[in-house]
Amino acid sequence: MRYLLTLLSITVILSCSHSRNEITKIEFARSGAWQDWGAAVSIDSTLTYQYYGGKQQDRHYYIGKVSSEFWDTLNRKLAKIDLNNARSEDKQSVVDVHYYELITYWHGNRKRFVRSSFIVTDSLSHFAAWINNSNKRVNLNIISKPINFETTFQNTPLLPNIKNIKFPPPIKL
């Protein structure tokens, strides 16, 4: 009986330590605002951390490794968010703020979220603000080849072609 109780206790402890979060990868991007340039982050379950960012003339691709504690913290923060029922967009339109784009991946599925950094409305916004500063906690090395992110907010928007803009003639009064 004592052995059965010990075996049952060990089974319960091991089952509690197993994460129920099925996230295999996240990608995060921050848009640029008037004084800043965008950035992108990719973190996966192999603990690989990829980053793209920097100043306008000094943007580089970086790679590094996160600790298993960092990955566990990331998963705990995501587990507190009901990703299946979270709104995809926060429907806020504010000028001169960062917009956050988050894509979560799990077992062949993915879901994309967009939030404004100006209006922190939910736990997903708090997570985006936390992951936005994560590059400061990782030892990163510059790499020469580009990284293909599925996020798009890190890219500088293209300037419109003003040669094709036509204005209506003035109104005679």
C-alpha cells in the first residue's frame, strides 16, 4: 500500500509539472512610430531567439538562445490568456504609437493578433509589451543572412507613388 501511495504521488507531481500549453512558436513584431523603427522577434520551442531591428541606418538580423526558464515564463504568460477567445484586433486607431503584431503557433495551427501599444486593454496587450523588451534579456549575435518572419509590422511602409495622384480641378464660385 505504501508503494502504491508513493507511485501515485510521483505520478501526480509529474503530471502537474507537464505544461498544458501547446505553443510551439511565437512571432512578434512592433511597427515603427514617427521617431522609431519596427522590430521583429521569433521564439520557438527549441529555445531559438531570432530578432530583427535597430536604428534606421543600422538594422540587423540577430540570433540567440533563450533559457528554458524564459520559455517556461513565456508559456505561463500565454496560458493565462484565453487565445481561442481573444479578439484578433483591438479596433483602436491612434497616430504615432507602436502597433504590436503577435502570431502564435501550435500543432500546425496559427492565430494572429494586433494591438495598439497606446491603449493597454487586455492581458494580450500586457504580454505584447513584455515580449517587446525581451531582446534586452537575450545574448544576441549578428548574422548576415536575412530571417523570414511571417509578421509584417516590422517593415517600413512603402512611400506612395505621388506621380500618379490626380486632383480634381478647382471649383469656380
